[in-house]
Amino acid sequence: MTQPARTGPCDWPVNTASCKGWDQHDEAVRKAATDLATEVLWALSGRRYGVCESTVRPVRRGDGEAWRRWEWWLDLPYGAMAIAFCGCPGHVCTCGSAGCELSLPGPVHAVTRVLVDGQEVPAAAYAVYDRRWLVRTDGECWPDGQDLTMADDQPGAWAVTYERGLAVPGGGQVAAGTYACEVAKAMVSDTTCRLPRRVQSLVRQGVQQTFLDPAQLARDGMTGLPEVDQWLRVVNPNRLPRDSVVWSPDLDRGRRRTS
């Protein structure tokens, strides 16, 4: 089984400092506008930003196999189970009998807690490399297996809790706040709302105005708000729906510690 499909970011802070009258809207309006703005920008920016907390229960498969790729089973009573397959990270091959490093579905923002047999492993005993590999640095190795019928904090079990994803940059927080501001205005029929109208053109007192088509903006991956669209062009210039992944066995590069 795979993880449930995400329809929005787990966490996307918004900066509404430039939104006049934001605090005057009802809490329900602010929340609805924020939800819509962050979900739209999350999708338009390539579904990359936002940090989610995950807890995994690693399980080795067979003997002499390193922990390389993970599949998820979400129907366990005490969280998710990950099954690993053999492989070599970068130029270091560790297909040994002991698992001193394991691959977490990334990118790994930070490891919050590691429990082994009910005891928390000190943070100084491990490190994260390449936003993916959780490596023991104290000379010990991770357990070969565990009892998945036990809770995370019981003897015979172990679990890794970590934050997965990329933190939203400051520009993304401002863009989301700006977009949420205009969405809130539209919800209360505020005439100062700057969101594009469905009217293509308008002639009034001899003055002709042409408006952008919202449908075309959506196809182009834009919102119609210049400051928001400028940020989208910077972080997702090719309008990709999600990050591309390229892997080759010929790539031989050293690993970089990320946390």
C-alpha cells in the first residue's frame, strides 16, 4: 500500500502583514481563505513545501540487506510499517548484516525522536545525510527487527518520528497571506478584491477595460495577483505539478550531512 494522497500542505504559515482589514474578518472566513490559499499555492508551486510529521516502524527484509527503498502499510494498530530493500547510498555500500543506517522517505527536515525498546535514543547518537539517510554515529546499529504487535514505546519495538518535507520560505508565506487576503475579500463581497473577474472586457463611459480570464490563469499555473505570481515563477518556472526525480547507478557522489 502507498501513503494516502495529500490534497494540501501539512503546514504552511501565512504572513498577512500587508492585508488591511484581515483581523476584521470572522475567524471562519479567515480560516476558509487560508485553507484555499495554501492548498492552491501548494499545488501551483509543485507540491513541495510544507512539513509533515511522520512515524515509521522500520522492518528489515531478509539477511545481509541494507535498507534502501520503502513500502508502506498503514493498517497496523500502532502506526506505519516500512519494508526495506538492498542498495548502496552514494559511493558507500553497506549491504552488511547489521543495519547501521536506514533510508527514510524524504526529504527529512528533522528527526524528532527515535525510540528503541521503549528508550529514546539520544540525538547525538545519529545524524541525517542527504535529507534521507538516518545513520548511527555512536558505533551502534539499528535493530534488525521488531514486534509490530507491540506499541512504539514497548520492549521489542522501535520507531522513528521525524518531520518530512521542505519548510515554506518567507516569500511563500507572504504570497499565501496576500492570496488569502483577496480570497477573504471575495467571500464577503468586498469590492476592493483584486482577484480576476470572469468578465473578459468592459466598456464604461468610453473607457474599455480587458480582464484576464481566470480559466486561462489556472491553466498557466498563475493566480492573477502579480506579487503571488512572481513568487510562483521563481520557485516553479516550468509549472511542474511536482518535483522530478532522477537516479542513476553511475552517479558517485559523497553524502552531505543535513541534520
